[in-house]
Amino acid sequence: MATIWQPPVRNTIALRRNCIPATWDSAPELRNAFVLSSSSESAALKLFIFQRGVRLADEIEIPESAREPKPWFPDEPTDELVAEIKAFVKETGTPYLWRGHTHTKPEKGALIRYKGEFDLPASHSGQKNRVRWSPCPCCKQRTPWFYKDGKIAWFPEDRLIRLIGPDCFKAINAQGHKEAEELFRAEQERKNTERFLLNHIGLVPEIIRAAEQNLTIIKEVDRMRAVLSLNLPRLIGFDLWQHIRADGVLKLEVTRTEQRVDRGGNAREITVQDFERYGPIQGGEMLHPDAPPIASRVEKQIELLKPINFSAFYVDRMNPDERRVAVKRFKAVRILADLFAEAEMVRRFLSPISLGSLNGWGKAENAPTRLYIGLSSDLIQLEIGKTSDSTTSIAFRPHFFDTLRAMPDIAKSIND
């Protein structure tokens, strides 16, 4: 009579590691039945599922203490609590045994928020260590199911925390999982930005000095903008801003003939007045009559930066509220970078390239106006008129073209 294979009772570790045949073929008796020694052993014995000759699952003993609900978390988990969870998982490899974990399946409509991710230690990773993987309360409560990308899931309405598999809640509530995932990624990006900014907060004094040095140049850009936007239309009898504001392009007037057919089917020629492209003009915003001064906006951002305590000693001891305020103020750096870029763009209107384009256009036979604009050789006068021998002089200060100090590269990393 063939011996019937029997796994040891109440010894799941032995079952997992020593007693389970790899395939049905290695224990053909299992195809038919298990023989149990008593009804009590039958109640305790864990059966294992096989399919296509490959072992699919091993059961893990989950203590009742893990299954007991722990509504201890009415408030959003802090960074310190998340760090505690990650440290426990890294040390033990058993997230389901963490003191605050509730090993029960969430309700379908449960509100979920992801607060962190974790991997089991290297000793539990990979297929060769599958028996050491963690179960998931959402879907595989007793089965080794995952070893990486686990999620710290907070259920605010239930005040519970569950440590679950990467996408396991998706099977319960796909929309809730998607929303929680999107919110988590956005929060992670915000926190990463915050850490990055605080690590570079020591740059604040130099940023303030650079911005204050740039103010002298920017105030001159603002002055020339006010002068030109007000006086250029009067001096040449033409609103150049309206001409270029839509696309930043100088245009020439052209007359062309078109064939039209009237309602009676008769063809006739008509003359149409139109424009053709001459070329782009850089810095056209110089002529915007209602543009707010750049210098006053720069000064506002400097004042936001000045109260920041940038010492490393203070930063290390900031509480969460102080960190948020500092990061919010630090965003002034990106705004300053944008303002300096605006000033750079505006002053290109008086660059040699732009002046050449304007004067070439102003001499063209079919330009809508005559125009001459140029700087004196000593760069202290701006000459404007319809021709070079009939101009009005406007005082010009050479530091208009001084180099603007750039903001540090960190400005490119700051978002709203």
C-alpha cells in the first residue's frame, strides 16, 4: 500500500521549507487525497494549492493581535511615524507585525491615502526568498505576496494604517487607488523640493546681493520703457506697439489683386490692402504702455527673502510650520529669475540687432511709417525720429546694458 504524504501539523515553517513537494509529479499520491490522523489535526492543518505543477502559495501564521483593528491614527501620519514603519520593516522583514498595522481587508468604499513606500530587506527579496515575502491584508492575507514597493496606507475615516502590496487596493477600488497614487506622487515631489530648497537655503544672502545689484540696471530698463512707450508714437506718428503686439513681427503694406466671382457668376478683379512679413523684432514688450515696472516687483521678492534665517543651525531645528514658511518664501528666487529674464528680454529692443531691423524696416518703401532710432556713439543719447537727420534726443544711461547677475541654478527647480 502506498504511503500517503502528510505535512507536519501546526508547523508552517516546516511545511514551507521542508515538506512541500515542488510539483504534483514528485508526490503523485497528493492527486488523490490527504490522510489526516484526527479531526483536531484536520482543523489545524493548512492545505497548499498547486496548479500546473508549480507551487502557488504558502500560508503565514498571522497573530490575532495583527488582525485586531487599531484605530489609533485620526491624524495624518507624521514623517516620524513613517520613518518608524520603514525602520521596522527593514529590520524585521515582517510589515504585518508592525505594532500599528491592522491586518484586515478594507471596505470597498474606504477612503485611502498613501503616506510612504517600503521594500523588505535583501534577505527577503527575489524569487528564491519567496517564502519570506509579506502577505497583504487587501488580497492575500496569509500568502507571501510582495517584497518591494509596499505601501503605507492610511485610512482616515477608519483611523487605521495598513501595510499593503504595491497595487493591491486597486482590485478593491480602482478609482480610490488612482486618486491616492496621484496625491502621493504630488506630495512626494513637494517634499523632495522642500528638502532640496532647505539644503540650499544658505544661498539666500548671495541671492539678495545679486538681486539688489541688478536693481540699478532694471530701474533704467523701466525708465526707458516708460519713455519709449509714451513718446515713440508721438515722435513718429505711428503706434508701433499695436503693429507688433500680436506676433512680435514687423510688417510691410502690400497691394494685391484677387479674382472674385459675384452671385451672378461674373468674375472680376479687386484690389486688396494687406501686410506681408518683414521680420521679427526682439524686445517689443519695451513699448507696452501698461506694463508694471519690473523693479518694484523685484524689490517685493527681495523683502520676502530677507526674513529667512539661513543659518544651518536654525534650519536643522525648524519645526514643520517654519519649514513651510521658509520654502514658500524661498520661491521668491524663481520669481526673481523670471523677472530678470523679463528685463533681459525687454532691453533687447535697443540691441544692435533690433535697431538694425527697426531702421531697415523704417526705410522700406512700403513700411507703414518712417522710422529712425539709434544711440549716440558715447551711449548717452537715444535719437528717435522719422529720419536720421530729424530726431529728438532722449537721455540714455549706459548701465542699461550692464550684465544682469543670474540667479543660481536652484531657481530652475522651484515650482508652484
